[in-house]
Amino acid sequence: MGELSIPLQVAMFLACAAIFVLAVCLIPLAFQMRRHSERLLRHIEELKTNTELLAHDSRELVRNLNDLSRRAHREMDDIDQMVRTVRHWTERADRLVNEVGSVVEPQVLSLVHNAHLLQTGVTGFLRTFMHSKENNEPERRKNDE
């Protein structure tokens, strides 16, 4: 049994050759996979950094929007207060105008009415006076002749 049979030697040789070919193919594939894994890891780290920056910027944007919203609410509250104040003063001014109008309007209307009556009276007097003067002039001419 010292010697191996030829088919067994051939099988052993083929097995060794197969292991050698497998090792020759697997080692470069392993190195290539390692390079791809490292590159993938670098891209993932860059993506993580960019994502962290994006998250930080997003938080800052949300904080700024919240500040802006709070300021806008304060401004709206101030405007609402101003509108209430203006409405209050407008109502007071309307009441004052109505009260003054109720006191002054009848007197002004009476004054206008009296002025109109006076104008009508003066106009009638002047017409009568002018008309009688015109009628007297022909009589004077007759007397003067």
C-alpha cells in the first residue's frame, strides 16, 4: 500500500489544481470586494456627514420658522389690540357726533330756515320797492312836463 494508485494520484492532482485555481481566483476577488467595501464605507460616511448637516440645517430652519411664527403672532395680537382701540374710539366719535348733531342740527336748520325767510322777505321788499319806484317815474315825468 505504499504506492497510490494512478487514478487516486490523478484525482489528488486535480483536487490540488482545483484548490490552487480557486485560491488564485478568490484572492483577487476578495481584494476587489475589500476595495468596493472600503469605497462603499467612504460613501456611507460622506452620506452620514451630509445627512447630519442637513439635519442641523433643518433644525435651524424649524427654529427660525418658530421664532418668525411667534413674532407674527405677537404682531397680529398688537394689530388686533389696535383694531379694538380704533373701533372703540370710532364708536365714541360716532356717539359724540350724534349727540352734537342732535343739539346743533335743529338750531342750524332753524337758522337756515330763518335765513331763507329773511332772504325771501328782503327779495320781496326790494322787488316791491323797485317796482313802485319804476311806477312813480312815469308819473314824475308827467308832473315835470
